[in-house]
Amino acid sequence: ARRLRCSEARQQELAELRLPAAEDGDEEFGFAAEEGAMRRGGGRKRRPRVGVLLAANPEALGTYQPFINLWRCYSVKHGFEFILDTDDEEVRSLGLPLNWLRWFAARRQLPLFDYLLVADPDQFIAPECWNISLAVAALADFHKGTALPDVALRDVGPPQTLNNGVVLVRNSQRGRFFVELLLEKTRWGHTIQHDQGAFDETVLEVLELERRAAA
């Protein structure tokens, strides 16, 4: 009964929300894949500014150092900017699990980039993916006048749930909206793995808002 009341209350909240308008592709962005790397386009086109964000509390840096090194090297190889955010003051002051650390960091860092690749510090790049630029893979097929993806995550199949271990977020109205809608759920209780369950719910909510907007 309590779950039903919570669901009904959330449905009422969502009924008042509107998904921001989609933004067209930036005509200045240029993509050219060469050996999996992103190269500068010709003419007036520019390479989008992509940041790779890892966030960890200072006490965990020793544990995650091998993964941090790997992501830093990957960023250098593909022309991304690497950010290691260790500012846990806000998360601790709110009494939140450290799982939320990277999403508060994402809120701070996203306005500085065109795209932000948010990676859990326990994630690593498989050797067969080392030469693949995630930005090129996610964005290269989009052209001027088409809507670029605002949030990209890996495909999953049954019986898996969604996974937020590595997420590409666009600095757009919808991208920022997604992050804020996710962080809103820090006040929720009993979500699976804290931010993971909240992430799953946020994806479902945004899909419903998108369906409603297209109707």
C-alpha cells in the first residue's frame, strides 16, 4: 500500500514536469575517425570539448589508482580532458552514500564541456576497446540539423538492469535536466545501490516524458 501511494504521488509530480526541447546538432562540430581517434574537422568545424570524469573520496584513491591511470591514458590518446574530482564535502554534509559523489561532480563539471563521460572509478577499458573513441562512436553519425544524443549508456539485455558505470552526458537542456532529475532522488530511500536504482528510475521517467512530448 505504501509503494502504491508513493507511486501515485510521483506520478502527480511527473504530470507537472515538461521535458526541455531537443537541441539540434552543432553545425561547428566535426568528426573524422582515424584509427579510432577523434581528429579535428576541416573548415569552421571544431572538435567538441569532451571531459572524462572520475570521482572518488580521498581515502579510496589508493584503491582506484590503477583505474585512474588507465582512464587518464585513454583520455590523452583520444584528445579528451581528464578530471579527477575528490570533493566529497557536499555529499558528506548531506549524509549521503559516496555512490552519489560522481553525480554531484557531474553537476559541477558538465557546464564546462560539450560532453561529459561520467565513469565509475571501478570501471576499466577493455583492451579491445582501447582504440575506440567513445565520443566518435556515440556522435559521429549525427549531422547538422539532427538532434544529438543527450544521454548515452551501454546496451543491456535480459536479465540485466540498466547500468550507469559509464554514461555520456551532453551539456544541453535535456542533459542537465537528466542530471538534476537524478540528483532529486538523493532524498529517496531504499533504492538499489543508491544512485543505480535512482538512475534506472530517471531513465524510465525521461522516456515517459519524451513519449508524452511526442504525442
